[in-house]
Amino acid sequence: MPDHTSGSPSTAAATLSSVSAIASRDVSRRTMLRGAGLLGVGVGFGLPALLTACGAAAQDGGGSGKGGTLTLAIDATSAVNDPAFYTSLGDWMAVDCICRGLTFISFETNEPTPDLAEQWTVSDDKLTYTFTLRTGVKFHDGTTLSSADVLASLGRQFDPDDKTLPKGATRPLSSMGANVASLTAPDDMTVKMVLKKPDRTVLGKLSGIGGRIISKAALDKYGADIGKHLVGTGPFAFSAATSGQSVTLKAFDGFRLGKPPIDRLVLRQVQDPSTIVSSLLSGDVSATQFAPYSAVSQLRKDSAVKVYDTPHNADAIMMIDARRVPELKVRKAINLAINRKAILAQAFYGVGAEPQGYAIPPAQSGYDTALADLSTQDTAQAKRLVEEAGAKGRTIRLMAASDSWHPKAAQIIAQNLTDVGFKVATTSVDPATYFSRLLDGKDDYHDLMIWERNTYVPDPDDMVGAMASPTSIYGSKLSGMDTLKGAASLADDLYTAKNLTDTKKRTAAYTKIQRRWAEEYMVLSMLACFSNLVVSGADVKGMNTDALANHRCYMEKASV
């Protein structure tokens, strides 16, 4: 699909053939931009009713094994691994292996459990979190974990002027930091965080990449270059990295849960889908979550590999810019026109599910099939709304990245919209520039934008809270929802919902928000719920595949 220039929009008839051409051949996996994580990597978690926890994250990790090297195919690497600086999914997978946080979410369960903090308490007013650190935990540089490391690691996320931040740092914990009144250390093994207003997602946020704890000694030594010399307490220590090629990690003997079974973990950049498949089959690559959906049938039939069925935790979405499509009837018509069954079958090759819980995928709490009607195709009703709005024959512009499932989805949607009376102009955008175009409200093709949201923390606040907020990138730069009457009140509703303690009441609150979000604004059209396709060699054991499907890299129990 060519990138049509401004002033020369193609019609659906002209563009469908070009979209189809791209969809019919293998295309490169997305090379993620710095800052793309603002869309696809969110933070947020609803705590369980108990606000005081003790215990530990999986205590049986690690142990003796056969050694050897496990090689993961990743999307890209810039050779910069910094919790405060999103560069690529692959680089953050390296961070996941090198560093651990105060809390941990395994994705085998969605609840945060203690990690570097062995326990915590929360004050009655829900404003003060007091963390007790584990004693004797070693960093890769030989220093011992203390409160000073925690203050330095979280403090740089909260402070945009911190001297250890690299230029362009994305600081994924910045929004949480804006709500932190103070972060102090009463003693070497205690950290106290005082909030300005209650936020029950704190423990979940601290399990994300941004919450990973770095050796203060290393931060003092390397400063803004810490991403090239990252030192944590995780199961693997940094060994070497080459931009555009690979990151090599070595097993850490002093990991608190025991030395990992493998000796080395190599994260290798492999962007061509056919190469990913051939490398898996040959054993050159041990595992990946970037296997192309088009190869799922072939891979399932081959005894050399194993394809994992992982929970559907990601959203395939299409944002509608209300500034470009101002009539609610037209936005609803667009949503009603979409054939999700075709997208699931032809773009995802069946690896996923039709969206029945609107923006909350099936694997997350708050999923409510009472919202299924918001993602139902009704061509007749769509045609009526187009006629009523006087929009028949109007040209609608559609933008999609040129990789993975996006081109085929664009082809299907373009035909769907043509069928209900629109003319459709499409553009296919190189993945390296797509994010910048999403943020540009003046882009000629900003009417409709195909995208996806993966989650690093499995919770409704990370999906609905991030996308329905009028102050978020989704609610402002992408959709212009913040310009619509009454939209500002959604922020208050979202704040209330994320802080509810009762699970049923919390689900009901998010259901109510989503219905209002869709029926009053319709700036997000759900396309599918899916899982990144995880495949490994038949001899690979012990990977946390549920986490890997969400681009989280927990390889401390893996063996080859």
C-alpha cells in the first residue's frame, strides 16, 4: 500500500488492491520508536481488597540446570537498556531480565506480589505506602540493596531534571510521580512513599518496567549512560550489546531465587517474518513472541517447535479523530460497519477473540460481555446513520502501519466502509515513522488510525483508564475527545473506578464508563482481542509464556 501524498487521496477501489498486495506478502515487524511505549505500554493496577501484603514472589525460581544459551528473537535493539527510556520492546525485555522491582506480577496471576520489598503497609487514609526491603539482596556489581537504591531509581522517574536521565527519556512512572508528595527512607531498609491523593494502582505500577530498581553506585558512576551499563538484582547481568543486532546477558550466580538454569540469554533482533519462522524451525532462535500470525498453522504442525496458547491480553483498535469526523452518527456508523470476524480470521489467523468486553480483553479483571453490542457489525444500521448524517459519498481517510496484522485489517475495514456508503482513502506508513504521525493531528490521514495496545500491567486502568481519559494521548492527540462536551468528567469517573476495593463494584464502574465512552463519543472502535504469538523450540522448558505474550521477559526458570 503506497503512502499517498497530501492532496491526492485514493479511493477505496484504487487502494484496496495495493493494501491487498502488502497484506499478501510478509512484512517486517514494527521497529518501535522512542516514545511509542506511551501508547502501547501503560501502567496501572487495581489492588486487591487487602492493602497489607507479605510473602514473596515465586520462591522456587532458578536452580541448577544444563546451562547453555537461550536465544530470543526480538523486534529491535538500540543497545540502550534503561527503565526510564523506552527504545524498543527488545530493550525493555533486557531491562526485565537485568532488574527487579519492589513488586512483581507474574501474568500467571494478575495480582502484585512482593519482590525486592518483602512486605508493605498502607495507611488508613490510603496515602502512605511503607515498604520493607529484603535483606542481603545483591546487585550485579556486588553492592547490597538498600533504600538509597530505591530512592535513586524511582526519584529519577519522578524528576524530569534528574541528571541520570538520557535525553528524550520517556519516564513511564512520571504520571505516578506527579501524585507523590514525598519519597523518603526512614532507614536503610525502609522506603516511605506519601501520595497527594489515593491511588490503588501504585503496587501494580511498581511492577512495571519503570519501577525496576538500579544500583545507585552504578547510577552515580554512569549517569545518563546507565542504559549502556545497566546494573540490577535480576537473574541475568548485562554482558554486551550491539545496536541493531543483539543484547547478551549472563546468568547471575547471586540471584536471590537461585542461579538460572541457562548460562546465557541472547536477545537477537530479527525483523523479517520468514526469517523468524525459519530460525525457529532450525533452532537458531530458541523462542519469540514475534512469530507471524500467518505462519501459525505451519508452526503448529511442526514437531520441532511448540506454539503456546496464551491469554488474550492485548487490544487491536482503531482510533477515530472527532475533529476530523465531528458527527457522532458518522463515528457510530464507522464502528457498526466493521467485520470483526473477518479481521480475526484473516489478519490474526484465528489467534485471538472477537471483542466482547469492549476495551478490556478477556484475560483481565473487569471483562464484561454485557458490552459485546458495542463491537457488533450492523451494516444496515450503519447505512441508515450515514444517510441520516448526509455523509454518503464522503471520503474517509484511514492510516495503518505496514507491518504485522495491520495491512490486512486496513484492507477489510476499507471495504467495510465502502459497503456502507463512504469513499475511503488509505495510506500505509513505515513503522519507523508511524508513531510520529499518530501524534500529528494535522496529518492528512488522521481520520482513522489502526493501532494496538499491549499491557505491561494486566488491569482495567491500564486499558480503559489509559484510553478513555481525555487527558491521555488517546483522548487528546489521537482522538480529540478532549474537545467534546462533557468528556472532561470521564477523568473523574476513571479515578473513582480505579480506587474501588470491591471487585464487582469496580467491574460495574468500568462497564458504565465504557458504555458512556462508546455511546456518547465513539472515538475507539475495537477490532479484536489478541495475544502475541509465542513459539519456542520443542526442547525449551520453563519459560513464563503468559508474560512473554505481553512482552515481559521472565526467563529465570527457562532451560534449553
